[in-house]
Amino acid sequence: MELWILIPLAAIAVGAFEQWLKFKAKQDKLGTSAAQLEKVVDNLSKQLEASEESREKLQQRVQNLETIVTSTDWDLVTSEHEKRVELDIPEESEAQAQAERIAKRVR
């Protein structure tokens, strides 16, 4: 058997092996960066879901507040509050007069 035939075959095999090693290194590098990108995308999607839920809750709260303020009952509640303030003033003066009467008795 002639060994000189093995020399070119070995050179071809070594060249192919080097190319395969370079390809494998690129694939590993890209695989790592792809895994990192996948983690980042997953993290961002979780943050997006959380902010979307928060936005929906805030939107619901604003709609509730708008409903309350624009309803006719709101006008009744605020007008009753204004009436109560006006009615509370004489009560305070009556309470003050009563306190003065009690203070005179104690002296």
C-alpha cells in the first residue's frame, strides 16, 4: 500500500476539521448571544405585561372617577356638603355659647 496517498487525504481532513471548528465557535458564540437576547426579550415582555396591567387599572380608576364627577349625584353630594358647611356654622356658635355658659357656672 502506498502511503503518499494518505498525505493529501490527511491535509484535506485537517482543513475540513479546522473549518468545522471555526463554524462550531461561531455557532456557540451566536447561541450564547441568542440565549441572552431571549432572556432580555422575556424580561421585557414580563415588564410590558405588568405595565399593561397597571395601565388598565389606572384607566379603570379614571373612568370610575369620571363617572362619579359627571353624574348628577355628584352635584347633589357637593351641594349637600356646601349646605352642611353653612348649617355647621350656627351649631358652632351655639356650642361656643353653651361652653361660655358652662364656664360661667364653674367660676
